[in-house]
Amino acid sequence: MLDQGTSTSDPQTTVPAPPPGSRGTRIGPVMDAVASGDVLAEAYDWLCQRRREAPFWHEVWDLRWRWDDLKPRLQAELLGGTFRLGATRPVHLDDGTVEAWASRDALVLKAVAIVLGRFLPPRLADGCFNWKGEGGLKGAVRAVRKALPDHDFVYRSDVRKYYASLDPEVVYRAVERHVADRRLLDLLWRYLHRSICDGGEYRDVHRGIPRGCPLSPLLGALCLADLEAEMGRLGLFFARFMDDWVVLATTRWKLRRAVRRIREIIAGLGMELAPEKTFEGRVARGFDFLGYRFGPEGVRVAEGTVGRFVERASRLYEQGAEVDRIGEYVRRWVGWVRGGLGLGVGVVGGGVDGWVGEAERGNVGIQHDDSWQCSSYAVLGA
């Protein structure tokens, strides 16, 4: 599991004082909603589901066993502003490292994410598809596909190492702009200035937000909300999912003005654009966005997406995975690339369209020859 961890008792550390100041009309007692019975119940259900396969010695089972007694005490700490987060534990995965919180901390952070996810979206400009009800990644893809015929120029980019590069004060100010509850802001400040316990050694974190935390996607989306507001002011189409975005314009001049403003906003946040993922030019040249390729021929799965899929399938084969397991992975991947878009079998390309169609019909085995290429895969009959 991505976020399983054991409880840690971290030493007392000095947490920097939150910067003073507030601005605008802001939301009031947010922590009252976080500590409410229905929100904590939703967060508790999420935690139980997320850590249902935890080993028998994991501290989540102790929390579940004593939840009826722990819940009132937790509510009192949240309402009194005395709740304190413990240290995280790094979990090293194939695609990087995530930070695991103790179960009690993870539950509280999920509750905060639930409440902020309800309060914040109505206060923000349109264009970000991270928020609940906005369609997610596929919603962003659909919006771009629909708008593409009316535009000739595109700018697509994202932020280099977005989570790791976020300045804690930038994140804090982004939330403080909308939230006035000091109890929640204090909790947020401690979340941003957390400690990591790795093999018994503690180190303080001075930059970035943790992967594997239920609150991080919401904060990551919020910190770039000025992009939507600015593109709306310029009257341009803008679609963003987390730190990946697309701007569409009818003229090159309008696009260049948008690019200039985006660069200014990103630089003002202390971050850098990822040049290898940046494209500026005519729509007719085609561009990749969120795993799909947009061009004159329509929408297809991007080559990089297919390549990562084949690499994963190859790794499963090399590790001696059962045919049924590999086939299940194929079916899930096919369901993901086509889900919510109404795309046909021919959108995959890379020599794999034939067996993608077979996989959808239930023929799930994969046979492999020694070339390890997309075209080397063939579906076995059921």
C-alpha cells in the first residue's frame, strides 16, 4: 500500500512560527467541520479501506479496535487546537518515494482534505479539473478535445518536480487566502514543516509536500489557482490537472502573451517549468497531454503511455507472473485508456491494437518473443 506506516514517537522539534497576516473574506471555523462526526466517519472508512491489507502488527488495527474511545479524544484535540502530527516514514517504491503517516495522522489529514475539497472549489476560477465533480484527468482530456477545433495554437507545459519544489510559505499563503481558522492553519503549518523518521534518524523538511498524503493533491492544485484566474482574465481556454496544463489560443500573439504571464506566475512561486514537457506552436503539429496525443487525426494514446505499459507488462513477465495476472493488468490498462472518452481500439497504436481488442473480448494471456517491443506482443486465445 502506498501510505501504510507504523506509528512513530518523534522527538520534540521546533516548528517555525506561521507568518502573520490575512486578506480578503475568508472561511471561518473550518476545524469544526473537520472534527464533525460525519467527516471523521468518512475519513475513518477511507483509512480502513486504504489499509485493509496491513500486516497484523500495524498500528492501524489498534486504532480500529479502540476507535470508539479514541474518536471523542481526537475531536477534543482538533476543536481545542492541540492536535499534533507525528513524523512520517519514507516508503520506497518503483516510481519513487512516498511518505507514510501514522494512521491517526492520515485520518486527520484525510478529514481536512474532505472539508477543504468542499469549501474551496466554489471560490476558484474554472479550468482546474482536480476538484471533485470537475471530471478529473479524463474531464480535462475531454475539454481539450472539444475545444481543439476552434483554436490554432497551443501551449502545453508543467512544473519541474512540482511536489518537491513547493515552498511551504507559498502553500500556506494559498490556503490562508481562503481560510481564517487559526487551528487549521496551525495544523497546516506543522504539516508543511514535518519531520521524517528514516531508520531511527530524524530530519526536518524545509521544502515540498509529501507524496502519498490525501491532502497533497488538493494543496498542489490550489497553489496554481492563479493560472486559471489569469487565463480567464485573458479570455483564453485553459485546462489543468494538477501541474499539467494546456492553453489554446486563436492567434500566436494571444498565445505568447499567455506564455509570458504563465512564466511570470511560476517564477513568482519559486518554481521552474519542465522544458522537456513543454510545447508551444500550432495545434496541427500535435502535442501530448495527460497520456494522450492530440493532433489533426484526433485523440490517441501517447507513445510514452504505450511504452510505459509495455515496460510494466514486460517486467511482470520477467518476474514470472501468472498469465491471468498479466492479463488482468492488460484489461485494467485498456479500461483506463478508453474509459470516459469513447475511444475505439485503433487509438493505441504502437503495434498493440490487435491484442488490445482481443483483451477486451476476454482473451487475457500475453505471449512474448525475445524482441521486447510493442509489436512483439500477441494475445493468446482464451
